[in-house]
Amino acid sequence: MALRQTQQLKLLQKLSPQQIQLMKLLQLPTVALEQRIKEELEINPALEEDTDDLNSDEFDNEFENVDTNEGEDTSDFEEKELEKIDDGYELEDYMDAGDLDAYKYEISNRSADDEPFQTVIVEGPDFHSQLEEQLGLRELTEKQFAVGLYLIGCIDEDGYIRRDLELIVDDLAFSQNTIVTIKELEDVLKTIQEFDPPGVGARTLQECLLIQLERKSIKAKETHLAIDIVKNMMDEFSKKHYDKIIKKLNIEDEDLKDIIAEITHLNPRPGNSENDHKNQLSEVVPDFNISVNDGITELSINQRNLPELKISHDYLEMLKEYSKAKEKSIKEASSFIKGKIESAQWFIDALQQRHQTMLITMHAIMEYQQEYFASGDESKLKPMILKDIADKVGMDISTISRVANSKYVQTPYGTFLLKTFFSESLSTESGEEVSTREVKKILQECISNEDKKKPLTDDALCEILKQKKYNIARRTVAKYREQLDIPVARMRKEI
């Protein structure tokens, strides 16, 4: 094939380093932003916490006075950085820096008298360490102990060993140079299954439940029946075919209620016992705070523990001194320092722009849902999509999406994930547009008040909504039910 030389003209749009940095910072919630600032302070020595009165105007004056005529244009650094940007990025509609001039903002709203809030976290041994400690208390051979350690390492966060034992035998042979049989492996596994929490080391849910039931010191009648059901009728039990179970065991409804209570009080995820406890105690840090005073809503951004930043005065002085020198090595040092200073200034600018973008976006959301935030009545929520807010503030939809993603807002009515306020519209028989969140609330109320012996099917829920003047298809009801993480009627059935 002959080679041909052609000339092609392309129009490409590239994101500057500042825009890329803003995109990444914009999608971070408050807690993650704290960590990001700490990382930047560690990697960039030209960036410092502002503990004195040196402001950005002083920095601008000092930086402008630096002699940058070193044989290259002052924009060379930015041009070189732009060349590193991947052509795969697409330019998005971000606020221009000039748009920020009309707003007064600062990185942190803390005063010198504020006391930083610190949460003391006490950590104990983790899940796997606890299992290893229990293993060390057993009388095992050196080989069994090594196999036990490997098996504990195979236990996932739920407390299960999901790998086939045959594969584990192969892994031990190749990686640990330990030859074991399936029988030897099962013997060590049975030892691990005696550890706490009960059920750990199981290979299936059925085995996990059986381990817990069989470890009960006093086995009442319902415990023996529960073992029978889990061992021989697990499929019928999981599908809630209670009629079949009653017929097979020849028991009464009340007996089955006691058996179901016995099984449902077991822990299906023994490995997550400690993690679940930690998750319950975990703190949700809101990114926005909305308060209502005399019917007037007020908005603020949570700036907890976010330090005010500045450019290092020492680095500015060094740059002044190095810029006067003619030696090549000093010029290289000057270029390095200038790059660090520019990187620090970009980071500070990106934080300021993030703050202002979030403030403008959340203020637009608060105005759009003014009736809800003033009253707390969910029926007052208007249908709202990302485009509505994007058009209102004059930004790109992707920017609004980054602000709404993983951010929490604290209101007098609770703390909510910001994206939950976005919903599509739905028309009633009268032509009025309502939020799908209102419909979901009605579905939740209907299901919570239903007769658990005869739970409402999707068709029944559809009829109830039609009686309330909401014209919704059955498949739409099923979609909303799944979004609410509510199982089908058969799985909600109780005796």
C-alpha cells in the first residue's frame, strides 16, 4: 500500500489545567474537600495556610513585580501544561473568572475565635484480625494454622468464603507451597466456622443460617423446625411459599410465625456486624445549611475545618532573588518555583470558584423549591431537572450535576441528599404537573399501611393512584417501587 501525505484541519477544544482542577473539586463533598486540601498542602510547598493578613492583592503585586525575562515568555509554563492535556477532554460551559467579580466571597468563614471541632475515633482490631486472634487460641498444627490464616484471608466483608475449595487448594499449592486435600481444608474451615461472630466462614446463606441455628445452646421446638426449613425447604422459604411449608410440616400459622421470627433474627451478613455498627454512628456532614426565620429561607455553605490558603511568602522572595541570576542551574530552580507558585494560585482560584458556583447553584435550587423549604410539605415540591437549574443560573448541565452529586443539604426538616430534590414531572387528570417524588411518597404510605397478609400488588397500587387522579401505568408503578427499594407484593407477605 502506497504511503500518502495529507493535510487535515481540525478544530479541537481543550480544557485548561484550571478547568480540570475545578471539575474535580466541584464534585467533592465537604469531607473529601478537607482531605484534598491537606494533600495539596503536602505536595505543594508554595501553598500555606493563611495565618496572617497577607491577602491576594499583596500576592498579585508581589508576583507582578518579579522579573520574568529569563529568555522565555511568561506564558510558557501555561502553554507547556496545556500541551499535556489529553485531546479526549471536551470543553464544558464553566463560569468565567470575570463572572465572580460581582460577588463577595472567601474560602473560609471561620473567625480567629472559632474552636475547630474534632471527632475522636477509637479503633480496635479489624474483622480479620479478630478471626486470626481466635485462630491462635486453637490447638492446631503448623500446617493447619497456615491453612487457617489463608482461609481467613479469603473471607469477604460479608463474612463468607465464596471461592471454591478446589481453587483454594490450588492456590495453597502454588503460592504457599502447602499441599492439602479437600478434607483437610474442610476440617480447618469447620474450626473457623466455630468462631465469633456466629456464621462466619460460611459458603452460602443457607450454611450461614444453619451454623447460627445449630450453635444455639437451648434448642426450642421452633429452633428445630427452623433448622428443618433452612436445611430442606430453603427455596420455599425464600420465595415465601408459606402454604407449602405449613402443609409439609403439618403446623399451624402461629407456629410458622414463631419459626419465621427465629430465622429473621439471624444475621445473614456476619462479617458486616462491626461495619454496620460503625455505619450507624457515621456522621453525615451537610455541604449546605438552609434555615427558615420568620418564613424567610437563608442559605449558607458549610466551611467546617477548611483553612484559608495563601501563597508562601518565602517562595515569592526566592523567586525574586532567583529571577535576577544568570546561571543555568538557578534559572531551572526559578522555573520550578514559578511553577509551584502558579499551581498554588490555580488551586486557590479553583476553591474560590467552587465556593461561588456551589452558592449560586444551591441558591437557585432553594428559590425554585421555595414553597417546600418554607413549609417542609413534600407535596409542595415542584418537578425539577438539572436543565431547569442550568438554565436559571446560565451554567452547563454537567456543572449542576457535579454540584448535586454526593452533596447533602441540612434543612429544618432533616438532612437530605441534594439530588433527591431533582425529579421528573407527572400530569394529573386536571393537567396539573406534580413531582414524581410526591407520587413515590403516596406509594410508600400505601405500602406501609397495607394488610401484610394480603399486600398490594402493582396493579392494586396503580388503581389507588388513579383514584387519586394520577394517571400512571403499572410498569411505571413497578419502576417507582423498585427505586424506593420495596420488594414485590409476594415478598412483602407476612403470616
